[in-house]
Amino acid sequence: MRFAVSFPLSRAALACALLLAFAGCKRASEAEMRTMLAEWVPLGDTLAFEATRGCAAGLFDLIDGRIASRMRVATSVPEAAIILRGKDAVAIDDTSLTPDAAMLELLQADRSAGMTMRMAGLEGRECMDGEVEGAFAAALVNPRAVLLVGHDRRILALMDVDAGLLIAAMGTK
């Protein structure tokens, strides 16, 4: 009889514990985001980071403007779309386009990848403070900024070499 009484209480306690655990889950930790981004570019210090269940955003110093050799680099949006279809991450380095224009072209070239990146940027903005959002907005319209896309991880980053910054945004999984 004692077992029958304690068993339902144990299940209720477990359910409450799981609910509390899931309520506190974040989209990504700072360490997880840094690990992903460090595969793409040499990162310096974290200047800002915020994460909730639905978003994550970070602002990082760049050590320099190099892109890691394991990161595929596309010089056009159609080339980037082909790379993204293979589920690889890609850096779109097309100085004739701003990152914002490149995202719009990516929407036309590959709707799935384009929507994923637009959503990562839009949802990621929910986690940006004024400093991060300002850096993000400036990089979006800088034709010298490089758009970095991780379709499978749903992460979008802007490498603004002029400002020496990397701005990253993630939306929901």
C-alpha cells in the first residue's frame, strides 16, 4: 500500500521536475555557440550573449577576417544554394551584394535555406540587446560583410571585418 501511494507522488514529482527543466532550456549556450562559430572564423572575446528557449544571439570580437579552411566559401548566391543543399555550412562572400540582399536572393534560389536563415535572423533578434542589434543592422547593409550560414544548425552569422565583429543569431530548432 505504501508503494501505491508513493508511486503516484514520484510520478508527479518527476513530471514537475521535467517541466521545470524544459522551461529553463536555452536554444544554445554561449560555449555551444562559440564552438560552432570557431569552426568558421577565428573568434576573440565574447562581447555580448543572450539565449532563451526560442533564440540565441552573440556578439564576438574577430581575431582577423580569415574564414577557416573547412568552411566552404561561395562567391555567388546560386553557388551557396548548391552548397547548402548538401547540408554544408557556407560563407557567402559576394561584394556586389549586402548580406541582406544575399539572403533575399537565397530565398529565391532555395526557399527552404532562405527561409531558415531569415527566421534565424528574425528570431535571433529577440535575444539581441541594443549593441548587438545595432552591429547586426550595420553588418546587414555592409557589402564588405560576409554572410555565414549553417542551415543544419539554423545559425546565421555576419562577419563585419570593417568593425572587427562577428554577430550570430539562432532561432528555434
